[in-house]
Amino acid sequence: MVEIESLAAFEQHLTSGRSLANVILQGLDLTGQTRVLLSADLSGTVFLGCQLEKDALQAVLAHGAMVFPPFSGLPYSPYRGSLYSPEELYAGFDPTRPESYADTPDARIYAHWNSRGAANSPSLLETLAQRLHDHAVTDAMEEVLAQHSQGQPRRVVAIMGGHSMLRGQPDYRAVAELARELARLGFFLVSGGGPGAMEATHLGAWFAGRSEAELTEALALLAQAPSYKNKEWLSRAFEVRAAWPLRDEDRPFCESLGIPTWHYGHEPPNPFATHIAKYFANSVREDGLLTIAKGGVIYSPGSAGTIQEVFQDACQNHYNTVGVVSPMIFLGQDFWTRTRPVYPLLEQLARGQDYARYLLLTDSREAIVRALVDFDREQDSRSLTR
């Protein structure tokens, strides 16, 4: 079915003489379009959260269309037709007044979520609206991933790691430099969208078109507010964005996708991801993030959340539930064998399985890049022989 998610697309659809039958109209204000709707073929048409005048509503229902009515009193749209951007989530934020974050859509949605019972809301309508929202976000994310870059499908690689990784730490720089190199090679970087290693991932992609000296200068500026708990954390990020804005020629390499959640809404999403798929349901967000990373997943140092992701990913690979067995790469030999000795257990679990040959434990950025490039070439050659 055709999906129409903007008034411009709606008007273009009509101008081209195409029918509205079996079309999904998502989140549109159709007041003023009553005459068009009264004369249209609406068999199989679906209206998701559209604004309709009374006559139009009666007509579309009489013609057998399906109508999902808008929700009132929500600071978010359950039927949104696109992913979030940092500009949308942080609208109204003033870096010179860090407290202004409380007035942003991101903060208002989190406050609303908390006021309605957070993850355990007793309201059926509230939870329904959240599920519809998350479904719409997934749909919008799939559209972004389906977009082609330089004539080729997006090659999605995820970098996982702890939210407590501090700006200014060697690990933070290592993740940023790795992400920067992968973005330059055309990989599409995704992460959990929050602070720490996740922010370093998107910072690296943001600077894919910039020099090493510029990245070093930006890292020094960010290090003035090392933790997301620091009052100036978000302000420093916006200062970096302003000092080194994305240029049009860099966008094909600098785009990235953050996938945060209001379940951890006390951690603001980092503003270096150009696309943000923010969810209410953390379980949907976690599983979806790993599922789309068919080009491989890199695990930088992290704690319980990162370790949970390791074994979720291992389960997907073990049973090949997404149709691709992809690399699982661990950055930090000492960390993953001594501090958090996950790798030996995973190596034992993978013995005899296809994904055993895609496990890598290393401290070398070059080894990681080589492994991902080799896997990407392997996938290309497989697709050519089909």
C-alpha cells in the first residue's frame, strides 16, 4: 500500500491523477480537503490520526475507509510519519542556558511519560498511544534504512558500549576515531543514541568529512563536560555542532542513526546522530537495534546493558533469526577477557556454529575495519551469485 506522510505528498499524489484507494494517510491535517475526499474512491483507504472535518469523516466512513482517530492531550504524535531529528527534539534549547532543556519536546515527552506511570502506566489509552508511536517510528526507520547511499543499500554497522564512558577518556576517542573511519568507508553507523560510547559513535560519523586536528579540537571542547550528569554536557555538544556544522558535501558519509528510549529519559539523546528513532518500549528498541545491524556489531567497553546486547546478538546469530549471520567484534582484549570476561563464554557458545568465524577480539582499529570490509565484500559476492 502507498503511504502518504505529508501534505505535499498528498497534493502530488492527487495532481498525478492517482486514486486514494488502498492508500494510507498518516498524521495529516486534511481540514480544507473535504471536497476532494467526498469525490474520491476511498475503498481500502486508511486514515491514521488525520484531522478531518465532520462531513469528511462521515463520508470516509460511509465509503468503507478505516479511521484511526487522533489522540488529544499528548506532547507527541502516535502517528508520526518520520524519524526525529536533533533539531526537533531539542527545539527551544539554548546552550547558554542549560536549564532550558526542560522546555524541549524531548524533556516534555519524558515528563509526560513519567506522569502517566512510566513503563507501568495504568491507562490503556496511554499505552496504546505509545505502542502506535513506536510502530510508526519503526516504519519510519525502515524507510530511512531502505534509502540508498551512492547507489548502494545502506551498510549498517552498530557500535555498542557504556553510557558512563566519559568524554576525554582514551576509550571515548578510540570509538570516535573508529566510527569516523567506518563512516568514511561508507558504513552507516547506528547506536543506542545516548551518551558515552554511543555519543562517541555519532561524533565520529559527524566528523567523517573533517580533519584529525578538527576532531581533536572538538574532543577537547567536549571533555570540559565529561559526563551526561554534568550540567554543561548538552551545551558543549551544541557548541561543537555550531563550530563544525555538517556541510552538504559531507552528508552522504556523516549521516547516522541513534536509537534511544524514554525508558532511560534521564539520559538525553546525543545531538550528533542525524536521525533519531526514539522509542518508549526499551525492549523493542534493543532488539530492533541489533536486528538492523546486519553489517556487524562492535562492542566497546560497557556494563550490564552492553552485555545484555552481546547475548541478544549472539542468540540472533546462533539461530540465524534475521537471515544474516554477522560479525561480533569486541574492542578491548583485557576488558572482554578480564574486566568483563564475556568473550571466552561466547567463544565456547559459538563453537561449531557458523558465527564462530565472525567473532573477533582485538585492540586494533585496523583489524576491526578489515574484518567489516571483508564481511561486506563477502556479502556482495554472495548476492551476485544468487
